[in-house]
Amino acid sequence: MKLNLTYFICFLFLFSGNISWTQHTEEFQVPFKLLKVKQDTLAVENIIDNAKVLFSGTKKDVKSTPGDIFWVQLDFSEHLDLLSLKEHWYIYIEYLNRAQIYYQDQNTIRSTVLGSFETGKAFTGEFPFTQEHLIDSKYLYLKAEKLNVKYNFSKHPFKCYSDTVQHYKQNYISRFHFNSKALTYFFLGVSLIITIIALTIYFINRKKDYLLYVLYVTCMAVYFGRFVFESYTDTFGSFSFTTFFLNNFFEILSNIFYILFVKYYLNTAARYPKLNTGIRFAVLFLTVLLLFDSAVLLMQNFSLHAFLLDIRAVIITTFVVLSIVYLLFHLKNKLTYFIVFGSFFYSAGSVMVFLTGYAYYVKTGALIEIIIFGLGLGYKIKLEYQEKIAAQQEAIENYIKALRAQMNPHFIFNSLSSIQHLILKSDTSAALKYLSKFSQLMRSTLENSIEKNVTLAEEIKLLETYLDLESLRFDGSFSYEINAEKHLDTQLLEVPLLIIQPFVENAILHGLLPKKDGEKKVTITFSEDIHYITATIEDTGIGRKASNSLYENTTKPKKISRGIELTEKRIEVLKSQEYEVEAYKIEDLTDASGNAAGTRVIVKIPKN
């Protein structure tokens, strides 16, 4: 067992050593010299014949701008022994847009086009060669242009590797590219989920900020994510001119949708008028730039395109910085923080790309940004819902006040009629007593008119005053009793002002007063359950059937109580849809012989 373990450890050392040796001997950086020219007037023969003069004193740290042409002398003289070990090798030139490599083939100088804009979807950036292809037995020459961005050759070394390494690169994915692809798929997944949610909300409320957010996320998803789909790369290629054109198009378009999203999300027209003016100019500028720059690219004027990029960078960066500062100094609500932090992460990603050259930083920044904006939309939905509930509550309160205002004249008219009746009877003492009670009730009603509710204790006191008034009005012809269950906290529970008064009035007028003999009494009982306060109004009157029959033999129809109708509406607007019950229920009471013994009304008052 120990011997087998020893063999295994030795094998691991040999295997790891072999990998290290293979990597060292089968892949290396090729030394090079640069010649920068502005006009494509030199032939390759001139370059080869005058190489010592043309490439003497040249520097590697040369920055390229669109329009510059570079001749590159790739020098393999330090690696000739290594090249002799294998027959087939590859030189990798990275993502040069126009490139032509020159090599020797049977004493003839030949060339192969390698540029990404020239080869389109067939672009690989690789050129296969053997040692026999080297000019003067040690050189390859490359004529190249970098058209889409500024370029520094010193930061992009030319790599040479064997066919073994090339096979590995072609068939396996590096950890870096795996992480980059995984991030892209995650980005697309998040974008899809957020887009579906935002689009659904847009179709419900038709608010523009949700649609603009969907368009912004879609542009970002297309901009970052289309390369992971083989159907796209097989059709257009990852580094072709078409891809570059679409990159530029969707980048500017996403900026337009982003700025418009901010406009409607923050409602800048109403809350940030100065920023709204800036947004209008920024959108106009980007729209004109999108159309003009697209035409410039189609005409292959890359120098002008680079100039337009610089202008856009200066203007948009200045606009974004000033906008963030303006928002922070004129903060109206917390929605602004989502815009500020989202923009910060995207900008930070862009800066990291500039410093490191790794595109996944901006992709990560964009991912964080759209998530923050998505959370911002969710927070805005919450705010709008709260505002809607507050508006509905205010409307309900106003409606209840209006209904209560309609009840007050009804009650006042009846009370004044009673006072008039007592005066006509010359019952001065009763009239004064009634007037005192009436003023007491009116004072309490006016004092509580501002509040939508009163405590149950106050409501009971008001009912007692009202019943005293009615008793005076009808010469004490009936009695009353008001009870509350012992466990009820009448000082804590609240009910709408005089909510059951119309039912009590109805019991007196249509139940007790028509009764010729026997006890005339109205009993009011308050109880509660989880969602409601229940008021039970029970009278010992003649009952509904007998009351209705009183009007059958007269030409005067029985009127539906206006007070009860208004009270029903008041209760309806207070009810929660979750607990739907009838506002009130009427029951007929009978004695042991089945004769009418009064009426019971059960009123359900929703709790606050």
C-alpha cells in the first residue's frame, strides 16, 4: 500500500512538471518592433529591404488612434531552437480590425488577411505557420489598423504557441472565459425576470417609466449578452464590423432609454425642473448623435467616429456628474437614492474597465445597476400604493362627512318641530327642558364634527341625550335602556358619530308610538367580535307587519327612512372587502303565542 502511494506521488510530480515544461516551451511572447505611418504607401518589399532603418529606434509603447497604420516586425530569432521542435505553430494577433500578415512561401512573399472587420464571422486572430514561413529565417511582418478604439500595442503582446496549445485553446474554456460567460448568463437571466415583471406592471398601469426601464434593460441585455448565442456568432461573428456597429448603436440607445427612464421615474418635470431641462437637451443630443454616428460608421469614417466618441464621453460624463450633484442637493424623496447608487455602480464598472481592460467589470456594474433600478421600481410601487390608500381613505372620510352633514339637517328639523309642538301646547317648562337638551346635543355634535369617530362612551352619552329629547317630545311615553358588555372598553373603542341614531329613531316612531297598551321600551346593547362592534336595537313595539298595515288604509305611502339609508352608506364605505357582511339585519320578535312582540335590528360597525 505504501509503495503504491509513493508511485502515485511521484506520478503527480512528474505530471505537474510536464505541464509546466509544456507551457514554458510551447507558448511564448514574440518580441516586436513598430513602424507607425499615416498613409498606406509602403509596399512590403520596401519594408523588408529597409527593415533595419525603418524599425531602428522604434518604441513598443505607441498608442494607436483610428486612422493610424502600423507595420509590425515580429522577431522569432530568440526562439528558433524552440520552433524547430515542432512543425506547426500559431501566431495570435488579438482583435486588430484590419490586418494582413506577410510570410515567405517558396522564396515568394505572400500574405493572408486576418483583420476582424475583413474576415467577419470567420475571424480567429490566429495565423498558422511553420519555421520555413519566416522571412530571412526569423521574421513575420504584419500591417495592422485598430479602428474601433484607441490601442496600445505594449499592453497587447503577440503570442505564439504550438498546435498542441492551439488545440487546447480551441476545445477548452479558460477559467476567465468561463466566469465571464457565467456572468453573462446570470445577467441575461436577471434581465429576463426583471423585464417580465416590469412589462406586466406596465400593461396594468400604463406608466412610461416601467416601459422605458424594460427598453433600457433589453438594450443592455442585447449589448452584453448576444455573444453567448451561437446563432448570433455564427451569423455575424463576435468581432466583425456588424457587431461593432451594433455595439455602438445599442450603447447609445440604452443611454437614451436610461435618461428617459430617470425623467419619468423621478417625475423631473414636476419635481426637478432644471434637471428636466438638462434631460431634454441630453436626449436630443444623443438622438442626433445616434443617427449621425451610425451614418459615419456606415461610411467607414473611423477617425470622425472616434472624435464623436470623445465628445459624447465629455458631454454625458459632465451631465451625469452634475445631475447626481443636483439630485443630492435637491433631494425630494428616497427614489433619488436608487438613481444615484445605480449610476454609481455602473460608472465604477466603466472606470475599472478603463483601468484594467477587463470588460466583466462594466458588466457587473450594469448588473448591479439594473437590480438597483428594479428595486427602485418596487419601492415606487409601494409609495404609489400608500398614496393611493391615503387618497382613498381621505375620499372615504370626506364622503362620510358629507353623509353625516346630510343627516344633521334631518335631525335638526325633527328637533325644531318638536320644540314648535311644545310651544304650541304652551308647555313652556317642557320646551325649555327640550331646548336645553337639544343645545347640549348640538354642542357635543359640533365639538366632534372634526373627528371622523368618537369613543363608544361618547356615543352612548349622545344616544342618552337624544333619547331624553325624544322622551320629552312624546311626553315620556316610552322608556329606554343602553347596555355595553362588561369586557368592552368604551373609552378605547371608536365608532362613527351617531351611527345608530336613525335605527333608534325608527324603532320609536314606527314601533313604540303606534302601540296602544303594554310596555313601550327600546333597549340598545353593544358587543364586539374580532372585526366588528355590534349594536343591537330591540323594541317592544307593534312589529314590522303591523307598522306596514297602518299605511295600507291610507293614501300616504310609508317613506323609507332617509337616515337609515345614509347610515347604510356610511357603514358600507367603512367595510373591508375581506370581511363582507350585511350592514344591518332586521328580525321580527314574537311572544310565546306567536304574536308580534317587537323588532330587533342588528347593526355591524367595522372596527378601525
